[in-house]
Amino acid sequence: AWFAYSFSQMMTTGFLTIFGPMGVNAKVYISNIVIYASRISMALGQGTLILNGYHKGANNIEGIKKLSKQNLGIAVFFNMMLAIIIFILRRPLLSLFTSNKEIFAISTTILLLEILVDIFRVFNHILENSLNAVGDVKATFAISIFSGGCLNVLGAYIFGVVLRLGLNGIWIAFILDEGFKSILYYIRWKKEKWIN
């Protein structure tokens, strides 16, 4: 999953070179700021993976369900709050990297879109790790590879390059990727095939 994410980030950044250094710089600056919004959900996801592994070993299905639901709620709250705070403080945060007014203007739309990305990302951090903990690794791997390749990379090319939406198009593809994975992980989790 990490390889698919890293590869898609490399490809989408490559697409932005078509529009010159401004798009690449904006993506790098914004990405360096928004990464902090998802640190709590990433940490909770790792913790969920470890603890649910223990619960699975003890055949404590209710413990798995309870922990995953609890951490999902906590992570949604913190990701959303941090993404909103970053949006509100976008100018002083970006001024740590640049004084370019065009990048400040671009960041308004991007950081609004990022709020959605961060909410969907929570489901990926918590539910993907929960599914991995209970042994449903093939499903999460397939979903991650398919979504990263088709929705993230292909979507970024279509929206960003073909439709010439630039950085906005790249972030639309991020929303599609994270949203698609979230829905599939949630459906997979609720069907409870992983219990057996």
C-alpha cells in the first residue's frame, strides 16, 4: 500500500511539471503542511493494527469491532479539525516557505479540497489497518493498487493535464482515490467476512 501511494505521488508531481515550476512548488509546499493533519489518524491506524492483531489472536471479535469504531471516530474528529485549522492558518503557514501571491491564491481551493481528502484518509488509515490485522491483506493490497493506479494516477492525468485543471485536478483525483478506497474498505469491514 505504501509503495502504491509513493508511486502515485511521484507520478502526480511529474504531471505538474507540464505547467511549470509554480505547480510543482505549490504542491510541495502544500503537501509539507497538510501531512500534519493526518499524523494522528496514521498513528491511530498503526496502533489499531497492533491491538487488533492481539484481539484476533485471542479471538476477541467484539474487541476488534469496538476498537476500530472508537479509533475511527477519534481520527475523523482530529483529522477534520486539523485540516480546518490548517485552512484557516494557510497564509502564515505557507509564508514559512514562500511569499508568492499566486501560491497563496492556489492554496485556498486546494486546502478546502484537502479537508475532504483528510476525512476519507481516516477510513483508509483505520479500516485498512483493521483489515490487515485480521488477515484480510489480499483485499487491502488489491484495493490500494487499483485505486492508486486508476483513480489517483489516471485521474490526476485526466483532471490535471487533459482537462487542464492543474493542481485542482490533482487534488480532485486525490479525493476520488481516498474516497473510493474508504468506501470499499468500509463495505468490506461491514460485511464481516474477515471474521472467518
